[in-house]
Amino acid sequence: MHSNRIIDKKRTIEKIVTPSALIILDGDVVKTYTNPHSEFSDDSANENAEAVLVLIVDDMVFHLVVPDPTTLITLNPREYGNTEFEALKRAEAIVIKTLGHRMLANFYVKERINKYPIRIFDDENDAMAWFKEIELAQA
């Protein structure tokens, strides 16, 4: 695992690179981009969640997940869960580009819909706008 910290005048942006993803902490948004041609399993999802927990400590965050179309997702939506990370999610958005990922994401959403706000999007900008709506509604 590799970590970088970039200081911006407005905020700190932190990056983590794991075998399965590039994770960026940008303010109160954790952005997870899965690596091309990799496998994203329960184990790799947990490894990513544990890495995120080190960065956010106990802060509530929005979670954006953007799987690369070539990522093989073997995560089991019914069995997988990192309760510590899930308890810190203000909302989660998943940006989907393939039919296979959409089918799996629909199942994942159904398993978590009662835990925190969660939606599937076709576009990252729409997902970020949804986070802003939630932030304004919670203010």
C-alpha cells in the first residue's frame, strides 16, 4: 500500500494505492476507483476499507465508488460488510458503466439501502451533485 499527501490551499487531498484500487480522500469524499484488469473481492474491499479508516479516523464521509469496466468484481454483496466503515458513511454513490456491474450494484444497494443513502449513477458529476444535495439537506 502506498500513501501520498498533497497539500492544497483549500484542503488536504490524500491518496492510497492498493492492489485493487486508487483511493482519494478529497475533503469529506472518499473516492474509490478500482484498478483496470484487477479482481475486486471481499478481501480487497476490506483491505481498502481498512486503509480508508486510517485516513478518516472517525469522520463521517461520502463514498464514491467507480469500478473500471475491466475490473472483475467477485465481492459478495450479501456477505461482505465492513461495519466500522459503513457506520461512517453519510451516503454512497456507485458509478456504473457495464451491465454486469449494474446487476451486482443493484443487489449491493438492496443489501444496504436501510443503512445509509445509496444510489447508482451513470456519471460521476451526477453522483457528486447528489452528495451536495444531501449535505445541504443535512445542514
